[in-house]
Amino acid sequence: AHVPYPQSNCGMPRGICQSVQIQLGLLSYPSYLIRPEGADHRLACTRMCGNRQDRVRKDRTVAQETGQKNEFIEITEGISTIRPGIDKESWNGLSYNVGISEKTVGAKEFSMNVATVPPGGVAAAHIHVDFEVGLYILKGKLKHIYGDRLEKTIYNEAGDFIYIEPGMPHEVYNLSDTEEVVAVVCRTSAQQWENIISYEVPED
């Protein structure tokens, strides 16, 4: 006989409702709940998913209240979308497509966007405080100078992945006077630029 897919009792999507997972045998009935003989799973659903549902609603509220919200950002439970069309942001001589951050979609642990270095452009020396950065170069050639005295040099081009450790002083140069550099940037900070400080080489 056909067995219908278990229903959620809390309003959470069935794929993440813990009551549904119990009914499917993916989770055990929680030990802190007394399960009466023949009882259904509504109590577990209410107790286990209630706080989670409230948290999702709170996160969505935070994201929806930001000044960036417009027709290009769609917030839904579990998955959000940022579509092309939002005016670019600028920082330290670079331009950025608006992407994932606490400000746009309520991200908690990371931010991600696309950076463009104009022809001949330079991102002046700076430090990422307490967060890691990863880049994937989509277009162009660039140079990093880095180290305490900006004494080291590394060259990168389209197809390269770059990892920058927290606290590493570095400065970025577009090596072309006619072509821009475009890169996907991901940070283990949802605030994007709030924890970045300018850097000056210390005097001898």
C-alpha cells in the first residue's frame, strides 16, 4: 500500500522538520521528551522545531530590514538569491558587485562577491583582521606585494585561486593599463569590509 510522506506539524519545510525525520526513521525520538504509548510526533515537532522556526523567521527579518533590499534580492526560507542589476559598491579603489553578506541576505559566517580592479588600478596596502580571504581570478593579471615590509611579490592570472591569511599585509596591482582584473572574493566574515584596516610599512 502507498504510504504518504509524513507531514510537518510546525510549518517548517518537511525536509528539515525534525518530526518528519523521526517518522522516517532518520532521527531517534529525543530522550528528553516522554513519548506516551501511541502518541504521534506533534509534541516532538513543537518542542524540537519551534525554536528553529523562530530563528529562521528572525534571520529573515534581519535580512529584509537592510537598506539594500530591492527587487534584485529575493529572501526565502533556506535559500536566497541576489540577481544582477544592483548598483556596484566601491572600496579602496576597487568596485564590487553586491553579493552575499550579513547586510544583504543575513549571512552569519562569510561574505562573497565579485571584485573588479580597473586598468592600472591599485588596492592600497591593508590587513584583513581575524578573517581569511579566498579569491578566484576570472579575468586579467595581477600582482600582490605582501609581508611586514611588503617585500614579497607573487603574480597571478585568470584561473588561479588565491588564499590570504588573516593579518597578512598586502597590496594589489592590476598589471594591465588596458584590461580590468575580475575576481570572485570570499571572506570568513559576513561584514565584508568592517574588519579591514589600512597598512603602512613600519619605519626602521
